Amino acid sequence: MKRAALLLLPLFSPLALAEFQFQPSVFLDGAWYGDSVHGEGNNMILNSPGLQNTHAHGGDEHDHAGGGHNHGTDVREGLNLRYAETTLYGLLPGVFDTRTNITFSPRAGEVSVEEFWFRSLGLPAGLQVKAGKFLSDIGYLNNQHPHQWDMADAPLAYQLLLGGALNQTGVQLNWTPPLPWYTRLGMEISQGENSGYASVMGPATLHHEHEEEEQGEEEPAVQVPFDSRYNGARMVTAFVKIAPEIGDDHALQLGAFWSRSRQHQELHEPHPGVNAALHGMQGSAWIAGADVVYKYDAPQAYGVGDLKIQAEYIYQNKDLRLTYHELQPGLVGQPRELRQDGFYVQAQYGILPRFTLGARYDMTGLTHEALRAGSTRGPTTPSYFEDMKRVTAALTWHITETQKLRFQVARTNAPVGVDDGAAGRVERQSFNQYYIQYQIGFGAHAAHGF
Amino acid sequence: MKRFLLAALLLLCQSGAQAALKVVTTTPAMAALTRAVGGEHVQVSTLVGNDRDAHMLQVKPSMMRAVRDADLVVAVGADLEAGWLPEVLASAGNPRVQTGRPGHFEAAMQVERLPDPPSSGFSAHLHRYGNPHINLDPLRMAQAGESLARTLAGLDTAHADDFHRQAAAFRAAVEARLPVWRESLKGAQGAVLYHRDAVYLLDRFGLKLLGTLEPVPGVPPTANHLRELAAQLQGQKGVIVQAPWHAPDGPRQLSELTGLPIRILPLDPPADADGQAYLRLIDAWVEALAAGGTP
């Protein structure tokens, strides 16, 4: 860290390194988890049949189908240490600040550097540059770490459309123009490697997963010819946030974003009733969304009467071509346009000193379809897929300033694939999920944004 | 785009050729001090009202907007605003007011600070620089005012003499009032505070901190803690002081158990306060502390 700061010093100013301030902190998150489907609740969400059910790698993440970047919030039934997050915040006054977030997730058995960035503090005219690996500033929740969430888990739209969050290695330029309302315009150019959106698999050799049934018998390997082209900055993202003034005790922020990646590769595995054969697709993809946050700060201590309402909508469009089809190689080259969206609405209210009650409604698949139009070969009919809905309630006790205990209940209604003979079918199923989550932080934690 | 940015830059430079310095303060006490020292040469706005706890505040976009155009940010400092000000500064797009720059002033860092009690580890009140709540000690404020005059003089050299003169006048006003306050507090013993935010005032007048209603900073009073506190306070004279935003239950219970009177006082003057209004706030505190002197 200090060496990195030293390297950057000549670029910025002759300030002494002695002024570099450093604040480490650690968050630990543990949860008891249970559900009405033998611990399979989160798998059923992530593997629910539909367009989200893809085999899509993102960067250095492991390959849980559909969801990659879960910030280490995977759980199994019973007690879990979900993650330990170490934050190293550094500040060279007036020049730059830097943050590194390292998350250890025992469940996935991995240590990942979620963020490592430098941000300028000395540019004129409201300009700022940020570079490194960072959570994109799109939307409202995207750049927040799990310890900042008001719920134990992320909204469905984030889990299924963004693979948890849009987390990129790249450069951001943002501008705060001198307007009467706080406004921020930002642009990011990044590598473009993420789960769910902008996933990059590269040429893949696959083995069928029958090892348990047919021990010792080698299945023939499948070669999926994904491109390795477009090595380089593949993604462009733009966002705007505007905060109209609505009085001293109130705050409102409206946001919108758009992002495009010129590479997206995904593998669809056979799934009862949805997809008969393994096939791979690649092309470009874009996402767009809107978000709104309202906060009321009540004149009482310990958060009593405080209110926060937030809502986000995300739309995803993938413009792909078949690059591999296990049963019908003749389909290779055929276009596929995949569209899916999702939203959530969430409210959080301070009911008692240090107790907040939260409610969330979220949904994916208001639009959930695959189009084959525009192709000269093959049919032009669109395929429609099911939506998924969830209602969540959470009671959070802020025991001290650095400890939280949360009780969360969710009921999800999701399409589930049923292995019903050769064809299979999709059924809707409702199930409950329960969390008792405990979180503790150590060390002076850096300030949070709005 | 480039031309647009250039135009914006020009606009910014032009607006720099101003009459009054734009000063954004975190708390109303800092606004009062800045008005006392800056007089007509400053245009002051404050990010927090006196009905909010500056410690517990969250970042609001309007704060970034205010800091965006400021020539100077005046904070209490010493980590009092650590939970939100760094992020406001980082997101405001204004290089002039960043920590360490001439447009950044922290009052508590200009004076000798009292140590904080050792932290339990469960509290986010990890003050690296001691207790930051200097705003209720009029003498330390006067001293910070003299530092502030130097900062203002650096930004607006034409009015340097005015700043130094006004800072001296504020100190004189405080020193003139000191004997009156001392006289009023003759016989006063001390106070039970909600949080350790008025200890500088108690320390200035040789009064005792009889206890805090919060067992741990950030944790509201528990029945157990109140009983223990009441037991310690047996036969003790003094007064219980709470801020307007604190729930009245804890102080009321303690008052019932001990017979000590309760006073509700803000920690800061009103948002539009000047030096005189700040001194009136100290008057009110002195009056409240004196009330606990005689049964």
C-alpha cells in the first residue's frame, strides 16, 4: 500500500508520505440459515429455469450457475460464517484516497480482492478519476458491501442479472457540475468480465457431469468454441445521479445508468422443460436501469422515526449468436436475443431506539424472453419464460454502533424445473427462507456514501 | 465535451473572483465562530442543524452540493465527523477544501484536547485525537477562532486585519464573560450528561462529570445502568442534561431515583448564530449547571 502511494506521489504533488493516513477495519458476518426446502432455497433461486440459468463465468469467480459474485454470502442450512471482510482505507490528504476490500468466504473457500482502487481528490472543475478494481457506481446498491445492506441478501435482480454486482477492473471519470442540485455524471471503461452480464468464458472444454453415476467411464469432452478475441477493455458504462433539494430533513436521489459490453459468452445447460441440449452463445450485451432513494432523518436519537425507501429497476439485453449446439450443429450462427429484467422496492423504518424494520418486494422476469427474429434459418417465434417473485421482511437490532443482529424471513415464488421423464416441465413453487444474521465490525470504519 | 469542460472550468475561475468567502461549516457552533471571526467577509452555511447529532449523521447529496462551491470547510474535526465528512469531501469534486489544503479547517485540532475514556472495542467512537467536542468550551473556541483568522487571512489577504481584529474581539467577549459565569457556577457540583459531549465545559469551570446516561457511547440507557448510576449519585448534588433529540425516559427515571433536576439543552446554537448567539448558548448551559448547585 505504502509503496503504491510512493509510486504515485510524483504524479500528484510533492506532499510528504508522512501525511498518509491509514485505517484498517474488519467485518465478520455469521448467520443461521434455514428454509422450507431442505437448504436448497438459494440454489432454487440461482438455478431457476429461465435465461438467468446459465453457466456463466465472471472473472475470477467460481461457477455457481447464474450467480457468481455473491460477496461471499452463500449459506447452507444451520450456522455459517458467511464472510470476513477486511477494509484498508488510505488517504493522502488532498491528493488521493484508496481502498482495498478483501473478503474471505469460508463457504466458497476463497479469498477475493473485491476492491482495490485509487481515487483522485485534487482535480479541478469537479472532476474525479478512479482507477483499479471497484464496484461500479451504477444503481444504488451496486457499490455497497454486504455489511452496508439493510437485508441479509441482495435483491433478485442483482443476483440474477448482474451475478451479485457489477464489479470491474477499469477507470472511472466522474464530474460534479456546478448545478443548483447535486448532480454527478460518470463514465467507466472497464475490462468487462462479470457474471450474469459481460461474462467471458473463453474456449471451453467441458466434461459431462455424470461422474457419480458412471464411475470410471470417461465421457467424451465437448469443445465449445468461444472466442478469445476482444481481449481488452470491453465494457463502457455511464451513469447519472441527481439529488433534488427537498428540505433539510429529507434527501432524494434519482439515478439512471447504461452499460454495454462487446463480449458476452454463456453456456446453457440442459434443463427440464426449458432447454433440451447444451448450447453456447456469444455476442454483445447491454444493461440499463433506474434507481430512486428517499431518506427521512427524524430528529430523534438512535434512528427512531428514520425512514429510507429505495427502488431499482434493471433491464438486460443480450444480442448473441449460437456458437455451439450439442444436438443440432446446423443452428450454429443463428442469432438469439435474450431479454430479462427485474426490480425491487424496499423500505426501512426506525421503530424503536436501535431497531429498524425493513420490507422488500422484488421480482425478476417482467420481461423474460428469447427472440429468434431476424434469422433466415430456423423459426422466428419468441420463447417466454416465467417470472420470480419474493417478499422479504427483516428486523434489525443495532446492538451497538458496530454490531447488528438481524432476523429475516422471505417467501419466494419461483419456477422450478421438474425432471418428468425425457421432456421435463416447469412448475411454480413457493418456499420460505429464514436468516438470523450477526455482524460485528472492528476498527475505525471509513465513512459510507449516501 | 472537451470544450464544454473548458467552459465549465472558466466559469469556475470567474466565480472565484468574489466578494465574500463561501464557508461551509459542519455544525452551527462552527458557523457561529466563523461569523464572529469572518464578519461581513464570509458567507456561511452549515451542514447540520442544532437539532441533530453531528456524530451520527449520514451523508446527504445536498452536503456534497454545498461543499462543491465552498472556498473553505470549517469542521469541528478530530474525527467528530468521521462517519460522513470524508465521503462528502471525496464526492464533492472540490480540491480546495480537501484535508490538508488551505481551504480545510478543523477547530479541535487547533487546541489541546482532553483524552477520551478507553474504548470498549464495541464502539465506533475510536477518536484517535482525543475527545473532539470542544465546541462548548468558550475559551478553546476563542483560541480556535484565532487560528481560523489566520486561515481566513490566507484565503482573503485583503481583509486579514479584519479577521485578526474580530478574532481578538471574540476572545475579549469570552474573557469578559468568564468571571460572570464563574460567579454563577459557585457552589455548582457537576452534571450527569447523556453522552460525553459537554465535558469540556465542565472541565473549564472545574465541575465534575457525575456520569453518563449511555452505558457505552451509542447505546441508550438501560434500567440496570440507571440503577447503578443512581446508587453512585446518592446524596450528590448536580443536574441531568440531555439534548433535545434524546428520548426523555432515561433522564426522567434517573431524576425520579435521585431527585436531580433535568435540563434540556442543545449542544450547538441555532444554525444562523453569530458569536453573540454562541455566548448566549453558554449562558444557558451555565444557568442549567448552576440550577443543580442548590437543592
